Amino acid sequence: MEAKHVSFSAIEFEPEQLFKAYYAKLCFFAFQHIGDKQVAEDLAQDAFIAYLRKRDELSRDTDAIRSFLYSSVKNACYNITRRQQVIRRYFKMREESEIEEAKYLTSMIRAEVLAEVYKIIEDLPQGCREVFRLGYLEGLTNQEISEKLGVTINTVKTQKQRGMKVLKRKLNPEMFALLLYFFFSTR
Amino acid sequence: MDRESFGITTLIVKFLRNQTEANENIRLKQWCEQHALHQEMMESFKDNERVENDIRFLASIDTDNAWLNVQKRNQRQLFNINIRLVASIVLVLCAVIFAYLYFSPFVRQQSDTRVIADKTKQYKNDVLPGTNQAKLLLANGDVFLLGGEKGSYRHADLIIEDRDGEMIYKPTSRRTSPLNNVHSLTVPKSGTYSMLLEDGTKVWVNSFSSIDFPEQFGKNERRVTVSGEAFFEVAKDVERPFKVAYNGVVITALGTAFNINTYSEKLIATLTEGAIKVNASGIEKVLSPGQTAHVDREEILIKEAGTEKATAWKNGYFYFDGEEITQIMEEIARWYDLQVTYTPGMGNKKYRGGIKRSATLAEVCEMLTLISQMKFEIDGRNLYVKGTD
């Protein structure tokens, strides 16, 4: 699709939709830097509240909003980690080294990508999805899944295969390999 | 974190979905080679245990609860309606039934050249967007089809110039003409046209709309009738107020810019510059720039609202200001001349955004699918919208 005809960036979600699309990702992003889930959630919520307050001043561009949210969380993380630094005189607030910046970038990418993977799994057909979730989220064996759902082990296997077919079709083969392992493992 | 970073993120997600093109893959490769950390990160996705843990983290986040928390913490109103005073006025007159009856004589051409193959192969076919097309029906019964080629028509005491989507109407002599000598410019679905009137007023007319104007404007006033949607940039003439009438409602302006939309049951007039008076059922209200009048049954409601929606269409794009899919589809259906069918479960989520009017239907559907997760099917000029329920 030619970008010049359609302006993706002008599409904006209502606050609730925006929140639901970004919250988990932002929490994960923060978590990678500060390691505390509760604090990560607080930071993500703070960033969103800041966005809501500034909503009218900010551009409606989805990219700009995303940039604002991630930057807010990043700065908050940075403040926290910096406070933990003993040798202050070598580090000024907000002055980041190249490696620091790259780390934030990669963690953002990681958040976006994994959220995408998670979404693809969540979008699987009903039957497959349940099997997948029980399998990888709760780590149940095929036997346990079949008991929990009240279906035969064969059904469980079939559903896994169905799901795999869908994922294979939707995902890049290189990335697909990464999911292959833990979905097919016979735990 | 700059635009470049987000560009790469989007690229990687595309790569994940196996939707990248050759040049994008190259760009991605270059990025990986830029920094050791980058390559490391791409490799890290192959670490299954780590990925598993991360996804588990994502799944464990209680977003709904968090949203309630955010709402609680954010004391102030979450939705601030932005009052931007932009220099155009939008008047909206509603007359779906009226317009429908008015336009039923329009006959579609035998072969529909605007229905084409879908390049993305996601839909049965694609539909090209609207074009500059209109029909000018003179008081004496002569008909001109506008929009095909540039042309200049000399007709009795009249010169009509047609070029690039704009028609210039020039009477060549001044004479007293009977009040009922009225010309009519009608724009079909999938059409749009603009016109320069004798006094210098410019009118943009949207799809499925029409404007009736007199052979010559009167001595005391300049009066036209509209149905559908039209945007006016009125030339200043202190001696003769410019009046737009629809179904008993009259909008009066001196030198000003405004949009009128009559597609739904309400007449909506949006003022962007100058001042206008709205007259309905004996009630009169004056608008200032940035205000919108909603005329409904016998009430005139004034609202402060953004004017972007009113001017967007004449500037070549759609703008949806917090609208449900069904509302959005109404405009799309008019521009692409479609029959839209909905399956139940549309929900009532609202969307805000813009799309260029030059996009093809497939492009529009793809974009709408992305933001709304609804499914669209195109079959000729039929569009089926399937909800998420």
C-alpha cells in the first residue's frame, strides 16, 4: 500500500483504546530496566496520566503519542536508576551514553515485538487459543490440558497443530522458529 | 527516542509478520550491523525460555484494573474537546431523503470503470475514489456535464467556464430576470465540484449534493438553496447579505466562510471565519468562528467544536472526529458510491483520524481494519462490514 495515499499516523485511538493497546508493553519496557513489576506498572500509569493531561497540546499522530509515552517511561526509569548510582559526579541527570540509549531502544523493540507475538496468539481461533495458553502460560502438559478442557489428548494435539499452521502463515519463518520450540515441547 | 527508532520498531514487527519487502529487509540488516547490541537483540528472540517468560509477563498484566486506576487518579476530565478556531465555517444540512429523491434520476454508466482489481489481493476487487464530476442544469433546460475536459461555453447572456473541478459562472449582461430562473449544480455520489459564482463567492459541493442558484443575484440579497454538503467562501458585499436556505432554515452571512452539511436529519452549520446568522422556525442565533449550529426539529443548538471535519473534505481528505464505524462508513459510501451492509456487533467504539480522498477503497479498508479490527469485504460496489463480536 502506498503510504502517500493513507495517513496512518493521523489515526488516533480514544484514550481507553490507546491505554489498552500500550499499557502492557510499557510495563514490560519499564520492567526490563528496573526489575520491579509494581513500580513498572506505576510508571506506565504515570506516563499515561501525563499524556492525558497534555492530550490537547500533543499532535494526534500515533507515532508522536507512542514516542511521548515511551519517552516518559524511559525518563522515569532513568531517574530511578540514576538515583541508585553512587558516583554521581560522573553522571548528570538526563545525560545518556550511547550504550544506555541503545539499551532503551532495544528494550522498546523487544516490548513491541513480544506484544505483537502475544497479540497474534490471542487472535488464534478459540479452541487453539485455549490450548496454547494453558500450554505456554500455565506450562501444562498435554495430559493436563486434556483433563482441564475435558477433551482427548488427540484433540489437544490437533489444536496445537492448527494453531501452529496459523502462526506459520502469519509469521516470518525466522521468527516462527522461535515459537516452534516451546509450543511443541512435550512438557 | 526519535522517529528513526520507531521506524525500526515498525519494521521489525513487519518482519515478524513476514510482510517486509526486499528493500526493507536490507534496511533492517544494515541496522543490525550498526551496533553489536542490535544484532544481539534480534538473536535474543531465538532464546525461547526468555521469550516465554517475557510473554508470561505481558499476559500477567491486568490492564482493565490499571485503566480503572488511571481514571481514578486522573481527576480532571479525560476527554478535552479542543476548541480550535480555524478559519472556515461548516454548515451541514441534512436531507438524505430529499437528496435521494432528487438524485434518483442519475443513471450509472454501463461499464463501471471505477471498479478495478485489488493490487493487494486481499479483496475481491478495489474501487477508485471519487472524481470531479457534476451536472449543471440551467433554468432553460440545457444540461452541461462538468468534469470531463476543460471548456468554455457561451450561452445567451452567460459564460460558463469549466476547468479542473471548478466551474466559473459569469452572466455577461445585467438584466432583470424572473425570480424563478434558477440554475442547479448537482454532484452525484463519488463526485465533488467547486463553483465560482458571479459575485466572487466560491462554493465547494460534496458528493450526493446540489446547489440551486439564481440566474442573477437580486439587488438586496444573494440567495441559494443547498442540499447535501457544501462549503462557502462568501465574497464580501455589505449591501447584499448571502443567504443559504435548506428546508426552511436560512443561514445569513456577510463575508465569511462556512460549511453546511445536510446529510443526516440535522442541519449542521460550522463557521470558520466571519459571522453567520442561523434562522429556523422563527428562532435566530448568531455564530462566531469555531462554533457549530445543530438545527434539529425546532431547536438550534450551538456547540463549540473543532472545524477540521468541516474543511477536511474540500481540502482533499476525510476527517473523523470521534465517530463510530457506521458514521465513518456513511461518508466512505458516498465518496466511493457503495452499498454498505453490516453484520451485527459493530460496537460503539469511536475513532478519530484522517484519510486522503485520493485513496482507493482497498487502502481505506485495510487502514480501518488495522484500527478497528473489523473485517471488510468488497464485492463490486458492495461493502460488507463484519464486527468483532
